[in-house]
Amino acid sequence: MQHIVLFVLTVVLATTDARADMAGKPLAIDGDTIEIARQRIHLFGIEAPEITEICNASGRQWPCGQDAAFALAYETGGHWVTCRERGRLANGEIVGQCFAGPHDLSARMVSKGWARADRDRTSDYLEGEKAARAARIGIWRNN
């Protein structure tokens, strides 16, 4: 019964006010997208490789898009995530600033090297990207 109440609460939060918080246990779709209660949310301020994207590191190809999705799944795994809508993509998908507890998921993905800062939306994650590039981690391992 408790699970049903939590699911209904999540759906209500996700469908009421367009700028309301959405909360629930997410499913990682790719390195910069989660789904809560069947609502896709693109993480604010970042761009990660597409799930099928292949990267090149030291002359070897690797599934960087898949690895980025696994990294986001790890960051969200078992955590209740809360998102605040920050806008919409051209396809209508919500852009949200999402937190697992006190941790901004966008900041974590960028600082761990699994996403790039989206300079067109914000400058919030530029330092994290700079540090990840310098450390040559995640998608920056060959740069």
C-alpha cells in the first residue's frame, strides 16, 4: 500500500503545476536524461553523449554513451530524486535541475567527466568540466 501511495504522490507532483517539483526514484535513460513516473527529464545545464555514441580513447573505441548512462544510473541508484523544471526542449521534454539528496546531478555528471557543461544555458558547471578535462576522466580520457 505504501508503494501505491508514493507512486500516486509522484504522479501528482509531476502533473500539477508546470513549474512544480517532481520527485521519485528515477530511471536513467542516458547520461543526461532520467525518467520519473513516466516523465522524461533532461538534466539542466549539461550534455552527455547519446546512449549509442562511440568515443575514441588512445586509438580504441569505447561505448562512452552507454558508460555515461551507467554513471547516471549509479549516481541516482536507490536515491529519491527531486527535480525543479527549468524549461523545455524543442520536443517538449522537461529540462530540470535535479538533486539526489543534496547533490546536483548535473554537477556530479560534469565533474566526473560524463557530461559537458551546456554553455548556452548556464555557466554553473564550467569549473567542473575544466577539472574533469584536466584530470582526463570520463569522456575526456583522450583529450
